[in-house]
Amino acid sequence: MAFILISLVKLIWMTCRVRHVNPPKLLRKQTPPEPMIIAHWHEFIPFILMLSPPRFSVLNSSHADARILGYASKFIGAKPIWGSSNRNPLSSLRQLKAEIDRGRHVLITPDGPRGPARQMALGPIALSQLTSRPILLFACHASKSWRLRSWDKTQIPKPFSRVTIYWSDAIEIARTKDKAAQAEATKTLETELIAFSEMADRGPNGG
């Protein structure tokens, strides 16, 4: 199932016209840059599977649907990390830190694996503070797309659509052990990612 999924995704992607807005250095396959933490909402997973940036690891929960996505990501060179930011956050953070220490980028869907949609968990902030690595926000727009009837309303670009990939500037997170400050930083990042994704929803023409 994973092979069929990624094959269909790649076939669709080959027909799309793709444009990056503010593309980061991590997209370059030569001379890998310093590892980054990439945060995007769960609904954009098909886009990141299509894009397949080099040297990246992704946190996957162990339930059935997520395992299919995890195995699919292996076909594009990603490394799935099996865990959950909700059920066992400390173990997941240690695994993700180890990936960053190896020079790999880490992708986190902070509203996954089961929502609520566009509501951020502590994961990206905690990992950034643990590793001193900045966070990049990622969002997408397709001129034509399907929307699944799932909790996150996953978007899948239709063949021959125009796809715009939006990248934020690097966001530095101040290190602190104060839980109130961490909660505030999480809320601030959530607000930024919501606004960033809503900009992507409107598309390059602001429609």
C-alpha cells in the first residue's frame, strides 16, 4: 500500500508546475546545510512527500494510517521515527534530537497524529530549545486539489495543477525551562503557523 501511495503521489507531482517562495538552503542536495526543524500542519503531508527534501527524518505515530505514511516516506529517502509527541513525548524528543545530532533535518506535524487541526502541541518548541536549532514553517497551495473528509482535511494536488510552496525565514527560539514561557512560545508559534498557512490558502494571487 505504501509503494502504491508514493507511486501515485509521484506521478501526480510530475505533472504539476511547482514554484518555491523563499526556498531554504536545505533543498540543495549538495553540501548539506545545518539541520533544521520543519513545522507544518498535518494536512500538508502529501506535499512534503512529493517534495522529498534531502536528509530528513519525520516523526510518525504507530497507528495504522500513520504507518502507511511512514513506510511511504521511506521510498523517497526519508527516515521515519516511530513515536508520538502526545503519548511519549520525552522518548520522541530524544530520538529527534539524535537525528539532528546526525545532521538530518526533522519534520514535525504539531497538530498530528489526530488533531485538533491547526492546533499546536509543544513538540517543535521543545525540540528547538533542546537542540538550539531554528524552526522553518512550511505551507502549500495548489490551484486545483482534492480535500479528504478526514479530521485535517488533507489536501492532495490534482494533476497538472500549479503548486506554490511557501517557506518562512528561520525562527530562533529562546531557551528556557520556565513552563509558562514555553507555553507562551508554543502559542506564538501556533499563531504564526496559522497565519502563514492562511496566506498559503489564499494562493499566490491572494484569492
